[in-house]
Amino acid sequence: QSKLLDWIPFRDHYLDELIRQDGYCPLPAHQGRCASCWKTAEAKGEYRCTDCTSDRLLCGQCIVAEHQQLPLHRLEYWNGSFFKKVSLLSLGFCLFLGHEGHCCPTPYTTSLLVGDTSGFHSVKVAFCRCYHRGTHIPVYMQLLGIRWYPATPNNPTTAFTFNLLDTYHELSLQGNTNIYDFTIAIEHRTDNTGLNSPKTRYRQLALVVRQWRFLKMLKRGGRGHDPAGVDATQPGALAIECPACPRPGVNLPDDWESAPPDQSWLYEQVFAVDANFRLKLKDRNLRDLELAPGWAYYVEETAYQHHLKNHEDVPEPKYCDSQHSAVAKAATLKTIGYSVSGVGAVVCGRHSMVRKNAVADLQKGERYVTMDYIILSTLANTSHRRLTISYDIACQWSRNFAKRVPHFPEAMRLDLSKVSLRAAVPKFHIAAHGPKCQGEFNLNYMDRTGRTYGEGVESGWSYTNGLATSTREMGPGGRHENLNDHWGAWNWRKVIGFGAYFQKGLREALLWQAKSAAQFQSSSATFPESTTEKWCKMVEDWELNKKKRDPYAEPSYSITTADVRLQLANEEAQATARGDTPAHSMSPSIFIQTGLDLEDQQYLRVIELKGTLTSYEKADLQEKRNSLARRIEAWRVVQDIYMPFVAALRAIATSSPRDDDGADHSVALEKAEELDLFLPSSLPPTHRCLGTTNGLSRIETRLRIAQADDALAEVRMHRRVTQGLADFKKLQVSGTGQAPNTRVRSLFAQVGARTLRSAERYRDARQALTALDPGGDWSTRMHILRADDIRGPHREEDERSEGRHEVSWIWLAPRQGPRDDNDESTEEFGEAMRVEWVKARARARRWEEEVVYVQEEMRRVLQTLESDARLWLSRRALREDVGEELRSGLTAYAAKQAAIRLDLAKSFAIMWIPTLRAFNLDPPWADKY
């Protein structure tokens, strides 16, 4: 805003200058004559070029001469009233090729429509027909020589500049611009009045763009340097591979296969697998050639379709008790009118780069046969010994994976006897799984995984989803090429961003390593060493055998208000059997329980009073108030027996007279929700020791503890429901319309109100306990409940990850459980805290691993870039049977690519080294830079 305010005073100046440039403004010295030949000729200066920086006015002959090497500049002619567009062609311009700007003795002359970022231009071109080495240079080669790409190699009448193709290519990669819209934009630049619009060249540009993308991939993949030619391209050879992932023979030590366990985990390959049902393809029966079949990210289509045809997917029983929409509905997703219902893909799990030969089209839902195929395809001809695969249904998929592998082509069969395979569920999706999956497939609890997230494939979908509306209309081959091109750009941008990415990742890992370690040490200091050793052994045993007890599972035992009531009833029954008959048919425990129920009803009436009420609602509220008043009046009769002194306190509080029958009718004069009940907890300390009140105080204490436990449990339950609703809204409701969102907001409001009610019940119970039993055992676990304590169980949206999550005390407070007199209280409390202790341990270990992981990935990135540079330099002289000009191009391009990689490596190292040394880390490779 401030920048705009600074500009406002100058807007009139800007506007005037724009308008001035539409006028005829020759220099006074030229006296209206041509600014080039005005000294020797009388020709008028009537022409100007809008692309040149000079604003000189020239005659027709001079402006053609000055644009002999600028055939696509746009001219304007002064017709006496205004400047009008005019072409170089109309002034007799001809572009001469083959003789350094001079006309060929035997030219072939024709007109071309040339597309450029400045518009479409009609250009007269004189091609050279001279013989060179027994033949003449083809027309299409002469056009390529001046960086014009012909729409066809045979008698072209249309061409597009390399500049236009590069511009569109970048726009399509960055903004998902489709060819049609781009073509229309270029046509509008040519003529935006509709009076002289050029004939559309949409189809020609669409064909040329496919060729351009393909040639760029071949060039960047080094295929032009291979003496065997393009036909010798191997599967996946045009894909950009992740330099940070382990690649045997490229960035791993020579002895990596024999590395000890405390080091071999660093060489583990991590994959993330997922399907996307937006990238569909309409069934239009188009026959379309694919220029790079299986050479980049898509699998080779013919072999893939053959496998699908001969290997039907076998339905498997459901092992997980969760409901994933993508899985439950995958086979029934609406695919009428579509030949492809989506795509499945594999990316590297830590850096989100698409793997080579790791994408395939889905014919009907997310079937195992497709997902297995892309996993085994990208693993073909690799020698990894450790593998972790993150998949949102890994718990289902992994169960019979080993049995399915033998049904695939021999070259794709993974030898699982030589590979340690682990399956995991991504961290966002794990919350939707049942308890059985929460521990076994949780990356937060998996040893030697660092802070691997597993959800990176989702960010890749967000990049390609914008293409869905255009790619679904394409032919099968063109669609594959388009998506391959975008994934190549995605991967390359990931690579050039690794400098800042790993610098930030290392700083964050070091910070949270220290923080999580301190939190874990603080937690461990709370318990006896024998207890933590037992828990540690429990985790280690479970990691070796997942059938053993899950240390991350919540303990199930607890004691509720109902349990306390039952205990009190049993105790009173035993007292009656001994002859201790209560003073009233309503026993003391029932009396206190009823008082607590009345207190809760009073709170509800207060809640109902909030807001504007209709007449009907007011009448309903008054009926409830009258009913509550009658219940309180009846309860007070019993209270006068157990607590006779309270009558005087009530009289003082209300100053209301008593009837002859001694009954208290003050409830008729006050609102029932405002009446004091005078439970033992609300009495002055001196009154709690009078008569039977002492026994009533003990009863209320026990019930209040249970009430507080119940209320806190309700708060936790409502928080789980709230987070479940939030996840449901994100996955199922967002973007579906106003009505579903309104219903979800209504549910949020209802659950929120219940949460507040439970929180108030807890606060009331704790306040009563503070009066009844100050400093009691309950105070060590029942803290003051503030508004910001009501969060969790999972991290909030403003918390970045599970590893950075700081748990609210409400999830750490153990309930009052069944006690064994032989057990120590510390052991009881420790067992209740087991889950949080092992989670704190896992967080500390994952961050410690992440620090090591990031340093190893830094080393691998630098070594890969150096290896790729050497590879490019080795390609310089591979082709021997080429001319001098092509040899120069091959050498220069290889040197350029090598220099780019070495410069990237140097820039990364310079960025990382200060951060490493700031934390006293000095890797061996640092001295090189």
C-alpha cells in the first residue's frame, strides 16, 4: 500500500507519457524527414519500430535496411492521423538465409507465418539452394539454424521461434497454462481488434510443443551424446533422479553393503506411494503415439497393459478397522466415460521427488496390481538392502505383498530374502487408522526413520492437479508426455532448492534434538530407574516382535463416578448389616450424590438462560425451573436431618420466614438455579466438623474426585471428537458446498458447548476438593484447567508436526485407578504415564536420527552432483562420426551441464558449512569447498 501511495502523485505523468507516444513527434532537427537519411534525401520519416529502444522516425527503405536481421519486429506507419500497424513484408522485406544475410544465387523463396511472443508475423524468406557436400541444406534445418521451429519438416508454411516455445514451456510448468489459451493470447498480441486476426495455429503449436518437450528431455538426458542414438534410450533414462537418496555406485561408500547396523540404516531407501483420482482421461478412442514410452516417470504402457490383462486383482479381506474413502470407494468411483480413473505414483519418501518408472494409470480404482507394479518397476535393477514404503493403506497392502511378487515379470521380482522391507502409514493418515495400526505402522515410533513424514506425495499432487482439466482431454501419449514433463520440472526445482532445504532442515533438527532430549530427560527423572528400564525393555521387545504388547497403547483401567457410587453403596450395606442404620431412608451417599446432580441441573438452567428466548422457550424453561425447585425443596428436608445447622445458614442467606410446619419455601421466592445447596464443600471449615458433616465431607471428597476424573475424561473425549470432525471436514466436506459445511459447523458448535460444560464441571469439582481436602493426593494430578489447556490429543494446526508437539497436561493426568496396597504410588503413577514416556523417548530418538540423516543426505547430494558432472564430461567425445560444428556443440553442452552441477554443489556446500560448524560439526567433505 505504501508503494502505491508513493506512486499516486506521479500517475498523471505516467498517463501523459503513454498518450504522448501515440502522437507524431519527429525531432526538430530532422524537419519531418527520415532520421537516418535526412541529410542526403527528402524521404519523410513515417515509420517507427515498437520493439526497438529508439523512437526515431524512418522512411520505408531505411527501416527495412535496419531490420534485415530483426524480421519479427513490429512496425507502425503514420497515416496523417495516427500510427497504424504495418508489416515488414508489406515494405518489401525478405529474410535471406545461408549467405550471411545476402541473397542466395539460386534461392527458394516463400512466405511463412512465424509465431513469436510478440505475435504472429508474415515473413518472406529466401532459402539457400546451394549444394554443400553434394546436397543442399533442407528447409527445416535452415529454419532451425535461425532458431525457428518448423511446424512440419516437409514444405513448412508455419514456424515458431525458440523464444516462444521456451516461454510457453516455462508458463505451462509454472502456471499450468494450456496451449489453447496461450495461442489465443499470442493471437490477441497480433491483433486485438478482431479486424485482422490471423488464422489460428493452435493445432500446429500443440504438435510442435510435444516435439519440443521431447527434444528438451532427450537433450538434458544426454541422449544426443550417445553414439547408439535415441532408440537406445533405456527405461527411466530421461528421469531426473533424487541426488539425496541412496544410489549404489553413485553416492554410497564402496563397502555400504557390509556396513554395521548402526550405520546401514542410513542407506535405507524410503518410498511414499499414493493414488490420485483427479488425473483422469476421457475415453475418446484416440490413437496416439507416445514419444518416450517408459523413458521417464511413466511405466512402459504396452508391458503394463499386458500384465493387467493377464493378472486380475484378487480381493483381500479387510484387516484394518479404519475407513479410507480412497480405498473403500476406489473400485466404485464413477469412471463412466473415462478410460483412466487416475494415476498411482511412487516418490522418494523424504524428498518427494518422483521416481523413474514409478507412475501408472489406474483403470478401475486403486488396485494392488497397479500399486505393486509401480513399486516393483521403480525397484527393477536396483540393489537396495533396506526399504521402507509409506502408503496410506500399508497395513492392508503389506500383508500379502510377498505372495503377490512372484506373479510379476521376472525382471521385476523383488528378492525379499535379501531386502529388509518395512511398511508404514504416512503421519497425517495414521490418525484415521484403528488402534491396531497406531503403533505398528506409525513412522513416529519406527526406529531409524528420523523425522520422515511420508506425505510428500500429496504435495506433488497439488502441483499436478491443476493439469487435470486439460490432460483429461488429451490423447494417451500426449497426456503421458505432458505429465512426465511436469514431473521433470518438479524434480529439478527440488534439486536446485536442496541448498536452503537442507540448511533449514539441519538447523531445525539440531534445535529440536536438544529440546526433545531435554524433555525426555526431564520426564525420565520423574520415575525410578527400574521403571524406565522396564518400559525401555518393553519397547525393544515390541520392536523385535510386533505381536507383543504395544507400549504406545493407552492403559484401559480406570475408576468412574459409577464405580465410586457402587463402592459407597456396598459400604453402606455392610454398615446396615452391622446395625448402623442411617437417620433417613435416603442414605448419606445418596444424599450427597443427589446434591451433586442438583448442582449440575442448576448449571444447565444457567446455560439455557443465555441468548434470546422465544415465548415457548421461556415457558419450557420455567417448567424445568419449577421442577428443579421442587426437587431442591424435597432434598432440603433430608439435608435438615443430616446437617441441621444449615437451616440457619439458609435463613441468613435468604432472610425468608419459615411456615408453621417448619418447611422452607424460599425456593418459591428465588430462581431455582441461584439457590445455595450448602454442600459440605461450600461450608466454612468450622461447620464441616459438626455432627455427621465430617462423614459427609469424606463422601463428597470421594465423589468429587470421581466427578473431576469423569469431567476430564469427557473433555478429552470431546477433543477427540472435535479433531475427528476437523479431519473429516478436510478430507470429505471441504469444497462440497454450503449445506455440508453448515452441518459440520453446527456439529462443531454442539461439541464445543459440551466441552465447555465438562470443563466447568471439572473446575467446580476441583474447587470443591480444594476446600474439602487441600493438598490431598488428588492435587498432584488435577491441575488448574485453563482455556489453552483444552487442546489435543494430536497437534493443533499451528503446531508444525508430531515431533514438535507439546502435550497438554490433560492427556498426562492419570485417572484414579484400582489400588493394590502392595503397590507403590510411584509405580501406579508411572504405569499411567508409560505412554507419554515412550512417546517422549521416540520423539527424542527420531530427532537424534534426523540430525544424522540430514548430514548424510548433504554428503550424498554433493557426491551425486560431482558424479553427474564427471558423467557429463565423459560424454564430450563419445560421438566420433560427427562434423566439427556438432562436435563443438556436444562438447560445449556437456561442459555446461557439468559446470552447472559443480556450481550447485559449491553453492550448497558454502551454504551448509557455516551452519554445520556453528554446531561443532565438521564433515570430511567440508575441506574440499
